Amino acid sequence: MVFYNTDDTVRIIKTADNTRIIFLRYDLTSGLLTGASANDDMGHVQKTIRYTYSSGTPTLSTVTTDGETGGPNQVFYWTTDNYLTYVGAGVAAASVGYRYTTPSSGPSMVSRIQTPQGTIAYRYASVTPLTCPAGANTEIFFNYQGECGTDGSCPAGSQCESGACFASDRCLTVMRPNEDLVTDVTASCGSCLSTKHYEWSTANSTIELRGTLSPLSIKTSYAYNNNGRLTDIVENDSDYVATNTDPAGARRTYYNYGSTFPGLATEVGQQSALVNTPCSRSAPTGCKRSTIQYLTGTSA
């Protein structure tokens, strides 16, 4: 359940049985969120998070969790034109860092993201020429090898991008009907690629993934119901239409849904490997089937 203040900001969020309650607080002048407290059903505060902002701006400055030591748990650093550059306890110990392009016109775009888990970089055709097949408009670099100034300062076979050496890259072709959708992907190594084509439908003001193409040129198609839930997956299909007749050698997996919980699958079926009887949604005799039941008030 959600409760609101008179200015339509969220004040309280709680579960139906009152076992978990979150209280939100705001600055009376700016309306910015300044704190959130999580309580149990006895009213005991389990955790409080506090937010501060740069003076005179809505730019987030610190996030502090009560009970944690060492001052603010996260400090946010921004450029003078409000681009986020670092998140962490300090620049030297930043947990996440960002760099941006400096185009001659238009907005800056992220050119590098650095985290404790790894570093990636981006190159955009609208800013810098790509080392990609014709039609690609975005290049992603990964497999970080260290810092650099030029390609010559990188290990053999690596490229210097946004101040770092990378041993691998992927080239993306992005379509823009309503959103930025990746359609084609190439890579500098075979093991760097899991899908080389995505087929999209943007009909009726919706965006649906209709199919994918593997590096071995195996097509997989998808179909959905009116609620946007997946109803069919056809592997080794001859096209990207999952609603037509399956070609020889294809494998279909179907999903059925009930009326009580229309967003939850009640049956999943596909051809059984133990019998030669055909499998279909309407005649499931030859199917390997999993049926699922749900109880009111729970998800399983």
C-alpha cells in the first residue's frame, strides 16, 4: 500500500500485513527526498538512509546509512555542467567512475565506465570514426588491459579508447524507432559474441523482441499475448515469426496463463524426447509439461 502527502509525493509504503513499512521524508522548501526509514511491524527502525544535495541545486551530494561507520557511505562528484563523474568515498577510492565525450555540438555521452568489477568504454560514430563494419553506429570496448595515451602504448592487439587499453570490442547497429534498440552485433573474437542479430517489432506503439540470431546463424523466434507475456519460443526457426508452422528440426516451447493471475504462467510445455507423438498446445500428448498452481495472496 502507498500513502501520499498533499503535494502527491510518496509518504509511506507498507506491505498489506504491515510487516514492513518505509517512511519517506522531504525538504519542505525544495521538495527533495532527504531520508527513508524502514520499520518492522513493532515500529522498530531497522535502517535509515539520509540524502544531502549540493547547495542551491537538486544535485545529489551524499548518501549515508545510519549505523555505518566512516561518514557518508557514498559521495557523488559532478562536473560544472552536471555530469556525474565519480561515486564513492573519494575520487581515489571511487567505486564507480564516468568519463564523457566532448562533441563539437550536441550533448556529451558516456565514453567510459569504471567499477571494481571491470571497465568498459564506448565510441560513437557521431563523434569518432569506428573500427566497425558499415552500418554500425556504436562500438563497445572491454577486457581492460591498463591505462594508455595512444594505441602504441597498449599491448599488441589492444586498442586505446578513453584513456584505457582494451583487448576486445563489439560493434552495434542501433535502430531508433521509439527507443535505442540494438539490431546487429559483431565482435573482435568468436567467444565475445552470444547473439549477432536482434529482430524487433514496434507495431501498435509497443516494443517486442521477435527473434534472435546466434553466432552459428540459428534463429529463435518469440510470440506474446495481449498482456505482453511470452507465449511461444521456437528454436531453430526458419524466420522470426513464432506463430506460423514450425520447420523440420525446430523446437517449440509454449507458455499458458490463467485468468486469476494473468501475469503468471500456469503451464510450460515442449516436445518430449521420450516419445514420437507430436506436441502442441492444443494436443499436448507428446509434450513434456510443467503445470504450476498459485494460492491467493502469494506468488507460488
